[in-house]
Amino acid sequence: MTTKNLVAVQACLMLFLLAACSAVKPAPSVTEAAPSAQAQPATGMQYHFVTDQLLLPTTQAQTQAFALNVDGDTGQRGDNLFGGLLTLLTSAAPGLEMQATLDQAVSTGKLVSLHLVTSDDPLNDTSVSWSIVLGQETQSAPSFDGSDEFTVDPAAPVNAPIVGSLTAGHFAGGPGAARLRISLFGEPVDVDLIGLRLEADVSAKGCANGKLGGGVTVGEFRGKLLPTIAAGLTQVVKGDPAGANILLQAFDSDGDGAISVQELEKNPILMMAISPDLDLLDASSAFNPGQDGEKDSYSVGLGFTCVPSVFTAPGDG
């Protein structure tokens, strides 16, 4: 890669960071304190869905489109620092196939995310529950035509339902918490999201325009997501050393031909994207946004669609 091209990439990344800096929020004025227990619907029809497309934010447009107001600030600004990080990486190396490897994991049945939605009315209901359920890997690729049968992963925790409402077929719910499974560079990784909010257009045929937004604690981010990203980038470098030259120039500060977690954490280009942006926990580590002024979580926003499926989950009637 020429010096001219590298400078151009770095300039692009710096412009992105300047835009991010200009959007940094002051300590939020939170419209809700610690969430009270939400009443779950006692009756209703149950709809069983499976994710047929999970979308990573790898552009600024996607980062904004998948962002939800995780910390509940009065400005109602969407939060998605994770999208900013992925956008920086794909800007530095446009050949990264992050969405393609995730698509393959979903389409082949290696990554199965199930949804159980309970509602009295499929269009309008003030009390709707939405459970995210992790499924087992399938023996063959799903057809995603409504006939697929899935098995719930017995080793996965049972996520509490996200409670919300349906208005003209649009679901909005949260905050809640759930463990999600995603795939980065072909490697599955489970992450626990707090302050989780979910929106989607829903019908008996499935869901569209789905968005999942929540916070990942510093421990989860630096212990799971960042190591998976570093290992994935190193795998890309070793698989195509010549084509990955831009990654090495941008992130391999010690010149050993690999990209480590420490190199990502200390990289000046990524400085903004690897610093926590949300205060979701109070001094006792309870979910209580904006109470102690300590940024303790990274915001994550993802997109998804889903189709009907067959499975038996905890909470099935």
C-alpha cells in the first residue's frame, strides 16, 4: 500500500473520530431511574420466530440506523459505539468480510437466535413480551420458510422477556437484559447486554426492520469482544499477508505481523471507539443509568429480521 493511500485512510478515520467527538454527550439527564418490575402479559397468542438475518453496523449509516437510546437520556439520541468501532475497522481495511462471515453462520445454522413473542393482538397491544432464546446449531442449513424446527440450547441462560407494546404492528420494548450470540470473523461470541431495548415491525409472517440496542460492560467488551476482533484481524492478516498490509500499517505497532488486544486499545485512531460511552450501572453495579457519572459500558446496536419457526422454549404455553 502506498503512503498516499495510507494517509488518505487515516484522514478518513480522523474525520470519523472528529464527528464522534462532536457528538459526545454530556452527563445525561435520565428520564428513568432504576427500572421497576414490568408486568408480563398473562395471556395471548405466542409467535415463534428465528433470525434469518443479523446485521452488523459496518458503515456510519448503519451505525446510526441501528442505534437506540440505551441510557434513556432526554435527548433521545441513539447509542452505538460498537458500530463506530466496526466502521473504523472497515474503513481501514475495506476488504474485511465481517457481514459475509456472519451471514454464513446464520444461513448454515451455526448461529441460531430464536424469538418468542406473546401478544393478545398482533397489531396493537399495550402489554407484549419478547423473549430472545439461543438455539443449538442445526445439522443442516435451515430453509427459513416457516417449517424449520429448532432446539433451544440447554447450556444457555434463560433470558427474561423484554416487555413493551405493539402499535400498528411496531413493537418497542425495554429496558431489559439478555445474552446474545453473534459471530465475528467466523467465531461465535456470546455477549450479555444490559439496558436492552428492542424495536421491530411484527406480523405473523415474521419481523422486519428489527433493532437491538444495549450496553456491554467494560469487562464483557474487553474480555470477549475485543479479543475476538483482535484474533479475527490477525487471522485475516495471516490468510492474505499482501492484501492485509493496510491492517498491519494501521494497527500492528510492534511489527510482529499480528494484531493484539493491547495494540487495539492503544491505537490513537481507535481511541474514541474503545472507551466506554455509557453510564448504566450505579456504585453497587445495579442497572441505574446516569447515577454515578462513571462510564462503565459500551453501547451496541444491531439490526435483524426474523421468520416463523418451530421450537419449544421456556415460557411456552
